[in-house]
Amino acid sequence: MLHIHRAMRRPLAVATAGAAAALLTVGGSVAAVAAPRAHHRSSTARRVAKHRAGRDVSSAGSMSIGSVPWGSVGGQPVNLYALHSSHGMVVKISNYGGVVQSIWVPNADGSVTNVALGFPKLSDYVSDFTQGATGVAWPASGGSGDTYFGAIIGRYANRIAFGKFSLNNTTYSLDENNNGNTSLHGGYLGWNTAVWTPSTSSTHSSVSLTLTSTFPAGEGCLLALTPGCTGYPAAVKATVTYTLTRANQLKINYQALNLSSTLSTVVNLTNHTYFNLGGEGNDTVYNQLLALNSDAYTPVNTALIPETPYFVPVAGTAYDFRSMHKIGENIRNTNLPDGGSGPLTQLQIAHGYDNNWVVNGYGTNNTNYRLAAVAQDPNNGVVLRAYTDQPGVQVYTGNFLVGDLIGTSGRVYRQGDAFTLEAQHYPDSPNHINQTGWPSVVLNPGSTFTTNTAFSFAVQSHSLAGRVQFP
């Protein structure tokens, strides 16, 4: 998803570089948690690697989870956790923002590949995520903007038009932190900037990292930057659990409890991992394959807010991924109709793909958990399957990565170097409450919102092009 549009970003003059510096004390770098080597290792070597992955290691059989100190933010300690499966997959997650920092998976040649974009240091995430709030562009002015790499996104993932919505007979106003008139991903200091309270657990077949945090009423409003804003109603207690299974599946369970006894609020949660199945920093994803379980997508206006007719059949458009094909096959093809109503095509507006696809088979009360997407790198055979109970998935092809960010491999990230599969409700849903075709994002007083998404990894030696098809 597009984050802060460089050309349209509003100048922020109220904060200083010192404000960001005061937040952060950096301890270890990513090297503190040993990365998997890109080749097969003996069982003894694997046991040694697990030991070196960090202290406080709990394990069950050949599954394990460990952590090392990674610094601190605002005086709160931050750790980097390494979750190991028994089949060669390692996921590294920080309790700062719930960031999935890297995902190492086996590939067809017997080595492992990191398929998630990320930064090597905690300070990189803090500088990237807080640059809107501090007014200090990072790493330089005119860069890629806030990427939200790998983070938990809340209280409301995606965009809310003009930073306003009506609920409880009240109009609530939020940070306008995107394009000057849109609220994005919970505001200047969303859930991706929080230091969450961690706990770990393990069973014979899985290891888990659980993160909890309580967010007050009024969050999503930085008055110094958005005068007169109110923020979201009601305090919310959030719990996000990452579970790595023996079958190389990363499961994410989200729970949000409305702590108010009188006020409803809105909630929309997702994870913002950027995938490159060929290896982060390796090349663009345009030759990687994608299939989406979706018959319709949502066109947007120039602020990336859904526009009428809201839901357009994908048949005959560049947005038809019902049969598996290259991500870049039609990413430049503006000759195809797209259902948009403006003078610019959808591909021009987003500089690529940055839209919501309506996932087939959504059930009420988030009960219909189903396969939403399949992706593959045909060169190394890595296959990703995404499952969710959510109504939509936002696919973003890293359109505004401009080559200024250096990732965990030491390579720069450029346009098209990744794609996201952000399972969530539709953008701007708070302005479509009770409208036909728009699943509810309202969380009533005392109620709990629960949702599940999973990313499952495997290896397939032959190309899946045309072999995966959704009705």
C-alpha cells in the first residue's frame, strides 16, 4: 500500500530530530540473532544455531523460540525473537510494532531464502515509522516515506477519507497523515510505533510470540499536526499472537477488546509484511506469480479512497488474477478497462497495484477462513499461500520505494521489489457503515474483534503458472 506520497507530503515543522533521538536507545543489530545459513546444516548445527539465536530459549521437540535484546524505545526494552520450525523456517519478530523483520524459508536448491523486506537495526524502524510525527524525513527528504515494513497495523488499517467518520452520533476526526487529507494506518503514531508486552509459549508442533498493548481513547490524533482532531473513541486492549507451526505456516491471530461500556469504535487490523519470494533486495517481483481468490476489486480516486462503483468485476481488467500469472504481466497495460471514473487510469494513480481485492466467500462474524492468495517464485520454487477470514486483501507492489532504503541484505529497495497481501476490511469502511456490500468495522462496547490470517510456505519445483485457478 502507498504510504506517504512524496510529492504530496505536507511539511511538518513542529517536531525536531531530537524528539526521535530521545525515543531510542539501540542495542543489538540484526546480526545479534544468527541468520540461517543459505545451505543445509546437520542436526547438530541446527541445535547450535538455535542456542545462538538468543537466550531465554523455550523449545518443544525440534521447535524453538529465542530472543536477544535489540535496544529500547522510550525507555522500554525491545527484543528480537527468532521462531524456528522443525522444517527449516525461521521467522524473526520484534515487540516494537510487532514487526516481522525477516522470514527465512527453504527453497528448491536446498538452501534458505529471506522472503521479507526489513531493516537490519531497530533504529531504522523507529526513524522510518516516526518520521511523519517528528517531521524528520528519513533517510533523506524526498525518499520512500513510512513503509510500515512487517508491522502490526491498527487501530484502522488502510485509509479513511478526510480523516473523519461518524459513529455514536458524533463525528470523529483523525490525523490526516497521508496526502494531506487522509488518515492512514491509524495516524502518525499507530500501533506500528508501540512497544508491545511480549510472552512466549511452545507446544510439540508450534511456537508462539504473543504481544499485548492497551491503546487509549483519543489515539490516532496528534494535535500538534492535526489541530482539532479527536482521535478514535474508546480504549482498546489488543492481543496479537504469531505462531509458527511445524508445517512452516506463520499464523497471526488478532484480538481487540473494546474497553468502553458505552461507546462503539471502529477497528481494522492487518500485518504489513512486504514479500519477495526470490529474496529480499534480489530483484523486482514482476516475474513472480500470483493468483487471487477474487472476482472483484475496488477502484480508487487520486487520494486512494474507494470511488463509485466501489466494486468492479476483475474480468477483462489488469486486476484479474483468478488464474495464476506474472505480477507484472499487465502492470503497465493501461489499454485494458479498469472501471475507474477519473481521467487517470488506476495503474497511473497507484503507480502500479495498490488496491483492495474482494476475497470470495466472506462469511459473517469472520467465520469463513479460506485460501485468499497463492504466489510463487518460479526460479527458486518458493510458494506462499495466504489464508484469512477477512473480506478483502490489499495488494501493493512497492510502488513508492525509490532506492533510498537499505535492507537486511545490504541492498537498496526500489520500486516493484515486493508485494503485500494485507488481509483486512475495505479501505474507508467507517464512512460506509450499514451500507450494502460493506462488512461492518464497528466494535461495540465490551465486545472483542477476532480475526485470523496465515502465511504458509512450501517448495514446488515446477511453475504454477496457469495451474492455480479460482472460480
